[in-house]
Amino acid sequence: MDESAPTTQSGVPARITDVARLAGVSTATVSRVLAKPDQVAPRTRARVQEAVARLGYVPNPAARTLRSQKTRMVLVVVPDLENVFFSRILRGIEETLAAAGHGMIIADLDPASPRMEELAAFARRQVDGVILLNGRRLGTEAEGVPTIALCETIPGVSFPQIAVDNRASARRVVAHLASLGHRRIAYLAGPEGNVLEVERAAGYREGLAAAGLAFDPALVWPGDYTLASGVAAAGRLLADGARPTAVFASSDVMAIGLVGALQEAGLDVPGDVSVAGFDDIEFAAMSRPALTTIRQPRRDLGRAAAEALLARLAGRTPPALSLLETELVVRASTGPVGPRAR
Amino acid sequence: MDESAPTTQSGVPARITDVARLAGVSTATVSRVLAKPDQVAPRTRARVQEAVARLGYVPNPAARTLRSQKTRMVLVVVPDLENVFFSRILRGIEETLAAAGHGMIIADLDPASPRMEELAAFARRQVDGVILLNGRRLGTEAEGVPTIALCETIPGVSFPQIAVDNRASARRVVAHLASLGHRRIAYLAGPEGNVLEVERAAGYREGLAAAGLAFDPALVWPGDYTLASGVAAAGRLLADGARPTAVFASSDVMAIGLVGALQEAGLDVPGDVSVAGFDDIEFAAMSRPALTTIRQPRRDLGRAAAEALLARLAGRTPPALSLLETELVVRASTGPVGPRAR
DNA sequence: CATCGCCGTGTAATCGATTACAGCGAGGTT
DNA sequence: AACCTCGCTGTAATCGATTACACGGCGATG
């Protein structure tokens, strides 16, 4: 009764040798039961499984990693953890990874940070895979590590990319505005050179063309996805002799800044000007008027990236590029060309 | 020239034996140079350090963990990654941990989730410490693991807690409103039983008393920190015969919902009703009118928690409870009792 | 000049799992 | 009856670092 049999009660976690002793087998057999159960005789397997259950045995991750070179951890690199946009994506990633027994390590890193190199060294050792959300590859150290790019695609790389069709989505916004009768539609741009911006800007032009509207460079206003640039755009609009009747802001944050500034100047949205955004962040629905925008399936984006990575880790080859569906969410900030504007 | 000396170029990371061979010493010495340099003779130390640099040697974390039982990882448990409130806190934690060579693993977990038990097992093996943001302790499995509670304090535990003085902050909001001449100040509460709510509600009552105002239970409205409960509160206000002239909402999200609904009903904020919030989330400054609120030093909260944990890991004993300073941020949503209200 | 102590270093056990290889017994084949 | 195969299990090497212990050499001490 008082064998040296270890118990669940004991403070120290059970090791594989404890399980082996209790089940009367070797450690190799225990390991096999856990890894490839069908290679073990049913009776033995049952004995081992019972011992595992009795002791609450969980393999030591460090030992397992050392031997197998698998960490069961994934590194997620975000450019700005404070940006609301990422939180739901992270949740999608986390839930998917957790279900597959993988942990998520987050690095919050400006793409320009020198830590990108340092992180590469970390990645090679400490994780099985990487999900990049900041549009930049890690340093050369991380060459061999399975990687996925999410949202901000990275040109010229060989690993899978997951994103939305920014161009088509932008087209859809313009089509929506045009269908409301708007003929002068301005575009509030994102930071120059950014992949997302390039695509959305292209979609804007295509949208105009599809609606039979002329492209007017004077109606493209600079912005950088920040609130301040939205506010600045309002000044531009007010100063404009031939005001646009609608503005497509390439991010919700800018759209919200713009709307607020317009309201302060005494304009009515959408009575005087319609405004549409992009992203559908939480506050898009909460602001007044509620913002018409493009909903990105953020949680699904996260899930898809995690799944693609898991597939790669399992030896499969996910598609080089997969685009998820967006949705035009029409709320109160866009409406027919108003009487005053007409 | 073509010794078997390993080079930086080679794809495989250098091991300690490679360094030892290059420096002409044993692995024990290499390890010592890295861990306790002053126990090694200067000449030897220099040789080893050069070899380390030449090979770009970084100790294998798995091997190190296996032997030393230290993972250099910290688990952070958040109740809801989607909640804007946490992102900046996470950033504060991450930057502090990273500086100390620790990684951050995030678990996104509803406090009621059964995964809390499972996570405890994970915590015991995979991390050196835990930071809890969800007001719940992990399962019994995680007993020995150094832990810190952040923001939502946990009663009756022995580990250090970091938070703000919710009660004093709430008092300050009420004092601010009272100083503007308000005498009927309503309180929009948080979820019943929540630690934060209990404290803020107490602060509200104390604030009334300090201003010589009577406490009226009818002016305490139920809420749960969500937008919807803010909107619902607006209905209550409008239906009230003796309307309050100011409302203290115990979260910014509720305050924003309330303001929006009031505006839709044709009321002016702060002309007809002043509204103050709590937290100072990003959108508090962006909403119209910009919200008067209590700023929680979120980044500092994260930093402080990480530092306290690092201290514990280093064998020191951080204070059982430390409260960080908040700040009353007066913006446009509160003002003197308006002519209409008077 | 023998002895002691200390400093610096090396040897080897150890952390806990995975897995190649070998061994062994039962059943099938000729 | 001798031999082969196949299925199951055990032995032991291995992953890469840390560290207790031992040992050699040297200056200080009596």
C-alpha cells in the first residue's frame, strides 16, 4: 500500500519514469502510448493510460522541446498592440492555436525597430512558427521558420499570405456612394507606400471608373490612418471651392476624426457630406452618426492565419494567398446627396 | 584554415561545445563566463567571450529550461483581448518583460472558463510567473508559481496586487461635478459584485458626503460596463421626473453610450446634462463632446506589474498592494449646471 | 621545506523526454 | 522441425545546457 508509487497529491509533477514504473513498462512504451497509440498492444496501452490518468501526467515541455526541436509555441508580431484593430485578430489566432495545443507569444514591435533582428534569433529557437502582422519579414536568422503574413502582405516572399481584398472592398464603397447619387467623391488616403493604401487607392480609382466618374487628383487627400489626419482633412474639405458631397476615408479612425471636425464646423453628416470608413472597428458603430464602413472579418483573419500556420507545421502547403470576404456595412453616415449639397 | 571550427555562416545555431572548442576550454567554463563572469580568470574569460561573439552563440532555451527549471516566460491572463482597455496595459507589460529578457505569453480567457484549471497546469510548467488581469486565481495546480494580480484585485490571496485607487478616483469625479454646481448626481454602476464596481460605488457615496449632498438610491442605475447599458441608462434619465443634472458613469464605454442616446433624444451634453466616465480609453477624447473621465495609467500599470513580478522572480518581495495615481481629465462633457437644468 | 587554502578549471551527472535499434516470443511456411 | 516474419517492448543514446565535486597549481604560512 505504501509503495513508492507517486500520487497525484504530491507537489512535484509526475515524470515519465513515474508513469512507466506504475504501469510496469519502460519509458519508451509510455512515450509511444502518447505519441502513436496504435503501435502498442491494447492491454499495455490501457495500463499506461490508466497510470497517466492516475498521476495526471503531462510531459515536460522543455524536455520534449529539447529532444524533438518542437516548441509548440507561435510568435505573433504586431506593429502596435495599442491599435484597436488587432485585438480581435489576436483573439482569433489565440483560440485557434490553443485548440491545437499551441501557445501564442506576442511581440509588439514597430516595423522599423532594430529588435526585428533580435527577434529573428528568438524565433528560430523558441517557436515553431511566426505570424507577421506588420508587413515586414523578420531578420535572416529566421529563414527556416514557417511563417505567415497576415493583413499587410509582404511582396516577394515565399510564405503564405492572408488578407482581404482591399481593392475590391474600396471599389464597393465607391459604388455605394455613387449609387446614392454622389458624383464628387473624395478619397482620404493612408500612409504613402503602405500596401493597404496602395490597394485601397487603386480600388477607389477603379470604383470611380466603374461608376463613370472622372478621377480628380485634387480630391485625393493625404492621411496616415490617424485621427489627426482625419481632422486635418476636414479643413481641406471646408476650404475647397467645389466641395465633394462624399468622402471615402481609408480607415475608420480617420473617418471618425473627419466627421467630428465637420460637425464642429456646423456641417451635417450625412446631410451635407456623406462619410464612409474602412475596417469596422468597434467604435464605428458607436460614433454618431454610426459609420458606414467595410467590415474586415478580423477574427476569421486571425483564425485563417493560425490554421494556415498549423497546416504548414503539419507538413501541408497552404495556398500562397488567401483573401477573406469583407462586407459593406451601411449605417447612418452615408446618405443620398442632400438638398443643401445639391 | 579548414579546421572543423564552426562559423557564424553555418545554418545550425552554435552549441556550447562549439564555443568551448573554439576557445579551448570546457563547456563548464563557457557556461560560467555567461552566468558568473567574475569566477573566471580574465584571460580565459576574454577568449570565451570572443568565441561567443564569433559564433553568435545564444544558449538553447529548451536545454537551459530543462536544467534550470526557468523558462524566462511569463503568462498574462486577460479576460477579454477585444476590450480596448487592455491593449496599452499589455504593451506596458511586454516592454518591461522584454527588457529583462522575458517573453510574454497571452491567454485570453473568460474568468468563468473551465480552461482556468487547464491553464494552471500549463503555468506550472511553461512559465516562471503569472500576471492575472481577470480577477480570478488560477487553479490549484499553479500554487507555487509567482503571481501578480493587476487592476482587478483578488481578495484573500497572498501575492502582490497592483491597481488604482478606484474609490478615491470616483470621489474625485463627484467632487468635480459638485464643484460645477451639480447637486443631483446620478451614478451608472458596473456589474454587481465586481471589485472595481464595489470600490467606485463606495467612492461615489463618499464623494457625495464630502460635498454635503444626500445619497439617493434612486439615482444609482444598474449597468455592466457595456455600451448597451449606457444607452439603457439614457431611457431612465429621460423618464425620471426629477432629472439629475450630472451622471457619473463608471466606465467610458457606458458614458459614451449614454451621451449618444441623450443626444439622439435632443438633449445637449453638457448643456442639459453633464456626463463623466472612467478609464480614459482612446475614444474618450475622440467622442463628441470629448469625455471628462479618470485616466488610468495603463501603460504604467502594466510596467508596474511586470516589475513586481520580476522582483519576485529575483527573490525580492514587492509590496502586497501598490496603487498607482489616476488623473481627472476634464474635457467637454461636463460643465456648470446649465440654464435649462436650473 | 612541508602544509594549507584558495583560485581556476575540467569531469561527469543531471534535467525529462524521444526514438533508433535490438531482442524476443508467437505464429506461419516449407 | 527448422526458419522467417511480424508485432511488441526494452535498452540506451541523444538533445544542450548547468553545476556539484574533484583536482592541479600556486602563493602564503609555520
